[in-house]
Amino acid sequence: MHTKSLEKCERHLRYSKKIAAGVYQVPLSIVNAYLVGPAGAASGDWVLVDAGLHFSGGRILKAVAELYGAKSRPRAIVLTHGHFDHVGALKELADFWDVPVYAHEMELPYLDGRSAYPPPDPAVGGGAMSLLSPLYPGGPINVSRRLSILPGNGAVPPMPGWSWIHTPGHAPGHVSLYRERDGALLAGDAFVTTRQESFYGAVFQPLELSGPPKYFTPNWEQAARSVKRLSRLRLSVAGTGHGKAVYGKHLRYGLRELADNFWHDAVPSQGRYVDEPARVDEDGVEYVPPRILNPEHVMVAGVAVAAVGLVSMFAARRR
């Protein structure tokens, strides 16, 4: 495809948005996946980063068809981490394309069936998404026959020019992907650009640099160090697991401010993991601190579930 044709194609994309050279964000309801490889790239010359929710496969395939062709397949799928909203369509797509899945070695127990993640924490507050978090799938999934470990030298084998940075806290083997030549970052959930704890923030995504989603973060010391590490990079654009891409000075200043004020702005005032983190090793979860029981959370969560159910019924009747 000629350069002018590619540029015209990129201006009229329906299922993805270009955020950097050869990097396309694929919005999937409340989460994002990314396609890395220039529009028109040959089959095997592009990569999928993360795999959305369990019903996200169709939309990802539409974005792929739009950019690379309906019969195209990636070189691999690379995961920032294995939470349910990043691996929902993983097995479906990996089997359909017959490709390997790359992840950090500390994520393997949650991807090969050995361990579930530490339980989510509705006590962190912040909105309906937190209160509903006990209902979210905790895993594990099992894609063991396709798993490949990211090498210890920081390279990302299927993504030349990119490196991985270990950014734990939100998940033990969480990684962020960085392209030094232009300062592009795929941060996963090390930080996000909307207040994901809120139903309004998750759905409408007003731009706001925030720490990792609170209800699924079991180690706040590690999360703080990870954000600090990312804030020291030379960045031009960041695509995150939740929210819109953020650019330039807004990104750099906002991320430094988040790092400097992390314990005040990002860490909840209460929660299961605030004073004591979950403990994990290479085989998965070893220990989780006791949950915080609050009758108000139970009551409000019940109301939230009922409200979501009513909205879903109303939407179904209108179809």
C-alpha cells in the first residue's frame, strides 16, 4: 500500500486510533489493547499487546483487518500482565492465530493454571468499579503451551526496538513496554489515565493521570517504585490499560507529580493491602492479609449490582 493510501487509511480508522508511529490503541469498553506495527505491515510483522475482556476478540479482529488485512496474524501476543481484563480474549486469539504469548516470568503462575491473583479489594472505595470488584474473574487461565518468558536482558523478541521494564505492584510480573527512540510507552496498568475505580471514569474516561486501579493492586510499595521509575524516562506518549493516550508535557509533568505525591494521591486511605502487601513467589500467591469487612460496602455493592442489572435489562429491550 502506498504511503498516501496508508495515511488516508489511518485518518479513517474505525476500530483503533494511532497514538505513535506504528502504535494503535484499540478501545475495548473499559480497557485497551494495542497493535504495534505500521498499517499495511505484512502478516507476522506486527504484535498484539494485551487481549481485553472475554468478548473483545471480535473487535480486536476488526481492528486487525482494518490495519493489516483479515487474514493477517501477529508475530506474537505480548502481555503487560494477566488480569482478567487484559487476557479475556487471549486463548481465543492465540489459538486462532497459532502464535506464542510472551509474559514476565512472575506472571506465569496466573497464566498456566497454578494460581489465582490476590483477591480484589472493594474496601479501597472510589466508586462502583471498586465495589463490584469481588465479582470480577480472578483467574487463573491456562495458556501454558503457548507461553514464552520475556528474556532477562530487557528485550522484547517480537518487538524490535522495544524494551520491557518490570513495573510490579499492580501485578507481580507486570511490565511496561518502552521504545527509547521516540519515547513511546505502553504502561499497562502501572498507571492509568482515568479514575478506574469510578463507573463514570471507567466508561467515559475523562483524562486524569492516576495510579494503578486500586481494587486490584496488592502491593503499594512496589507500585510507588514502578511509577517513580517510569517518571524518569524520556517520554513523548503513553498508552495505558485504561483511559486515553496522553502526550508531551501533560504526560511528563503529570507523571512526575503522580510519582512525587503517590502516597497521597494514588494509595487509598484504607484497604486490605495498604498496610500489608500480599506475598507472592514464582509459584503464585503465598499469603494475603485479612479482608476488611464493612457492612456499608456490602450494602452499596448490592445496590450497584442491582443497578447494573437493571441497566443491562433496559439496554437489551431497546435492541
